[in-house]
Amino acid sequence: MKKIFKVIGYLLLLIVVLAGGLMLYAMTMLPRVGEAPALKVERTPERIEKGRYLANCVNSCMDCHSTRDWTKFAGPLVPGTLGKGGERFDQKFGFPGAYFSRNITPKGIGRYTDGELFRVITTGVTKEGRAMFPVMPYTYYGKMDPEDIYNIIAYLRTLPEIENPVQESVSDFPMNIIINTIPSKGAPVKRPDTSDRLKYGAYLVNVAGCIECHTKAEKGQIINELAFSGGREFKLPDGSTVRSANITPDPSTGIGAWNEEAFINRFKAYADSGFVPQPVSKGAFNTIMPWLMYGKMTRGDLSAIYAYIHSLPAKVNTVNKFTAAVAN
């Protein structure tokens, strides 16, 4: 019997040593995505305009890297905050830590070379070699056409400078170790031709990170088996909870009954010059969906997104979209 306990003790010791070794490796040797490329992006008017469109209307970088006014419907951007960062994403949103969007105006990214910006956008590894938690969806951006990333970089360099020091993000244990294993080298693709609506739509859906908000998550990581079926919870500043919609083509619980025109018009209603975000009282329905940004996508891009989404498997999932905050 003593011999058995001795063997078990050795096995436990071996497991502890191996676990410690793996932790040490992850903390000291990772992430490993290669050096930042030697890159100088030409800032032509055409490239800057394409970057502006992507950053504001498709990738919606400014959604997280600016301040949104949650006293109004859909949280429009507060004037003068474009790209200043500082927005907090923490445990109350289901994340394993407290993460802060960075200042992406030239005041915040001026120390980055274009190559270092390309690397952090597509791999999640900072100038100093630190791993970022994928609140910023770099795992999707790594699958973009490099030309589109260059366009975004060119545009970011033109933003008005805003002085706004942002505190460092901090992961809870064990994510503070696991986080180093997440970044990987990008797998860039060429932007599909717009004539291939399914492939082009799939590209745009990846760029926009639709799956990220429209899929339930566990500790900040989406559950792929539930892709696009909605139900992910987001806390609003007033304590209310909003849940993402099921956007699979299920006719009863998703958007299967929507035709293309209805889908496009749903977005375009927020781009109409007559639309003004209305004040929302505490406990009244609001949404984190950046309608005012996505509404500025072209009809052609929205059409391609519709085509791709309607090619996905339908998933039955009834979503209770809103729960008002409980009054104190």
C-alpha cells in the first residue's frame, strides 16, 4: 500500500512540474507571431477614404475606441471622442479581466511604426510583444486582405490627436497565462470580387465581427456551435441587460422571414438624414448595436451580407432581447 501511495505521489509531483513548466513557457516564451513587417503605408486620398469607410462603417473600430452616449438610442458617438479609447470591458460583460480600448488617434499610436500597427491589428501582439485579449477581434482581422488593413492604418494616422492616457488591461487568473497562447500569425486572404455575393458577404461578415456579438459566449469566448443564433448578454450602463438577436435564417426565431429589401432598409433607416437618436430613460429599451455606423454601409455591401447570412444553417433560438434594470 505504501508503494502505491509513493507512486501516486511521484505522479502528482510530475503533473505539478509539467504544469509549472507549461505555465513558465507560456509566460516567458509566448506569444510568438514573428517580427513586425517593415512597412510604410502610403497615405493617398483614396486609401484614406477606404480606411475611413472600413473603420467607421464595417469594422466599426470607432464603436469601441470612442465614447458612446448611452442616454440616447443605440449609443451614438460623443462628438470629439473619435478614437480616444478608454472604454472598459470587464467581468460584468463576461470577460475574464478588465480590458480597456486603446487610444488609436495619432497621440496614442504615434510610437508605433506602420508594421507594428499591422501586427497588432492582425495578431493581437503589441509593440512591446504583449498579448492582447481578443476584445478587439484581431482573430478576424488577421483574415482580412492586407490592403484593407493598410487602408485602415492610413486613415488612423489622419485622426485628430486626442490626449487620453488609458490604463493597462489586466486579466484574471488563469487568463493572465492563457492569454499568451491566443495570438497567432494572421491568415490573410484577398478580398473577394463583389460579383461573388456569397464569398464577398462572408468576407464582410468576418470583417464586421458579426459572429462575436450574435453568439453566446463563455468567459469572453464565443461558443461556435451556437454561431449567429444570438442571445449574448450585454450590460448597459443603467444596469439593464440587452441580448443580441438570432440572425440565422430561422423563419420563426431568426431573420428567415426577412427579404433582402427589408434587411437593407433596417440598416438604412439609421442613415437617413432625418434620423436623430432619441433620449432613452433609465430602464427603457436600448441596444449596443452600432446602427448609426453599420447604417452607412453601401447597399451593395449590405446585400452581400444578407446573401451570406441567409446561406447559413437556421438555428432555433428564441431570444428575450431586453431585461430592464431592477429599481433600487
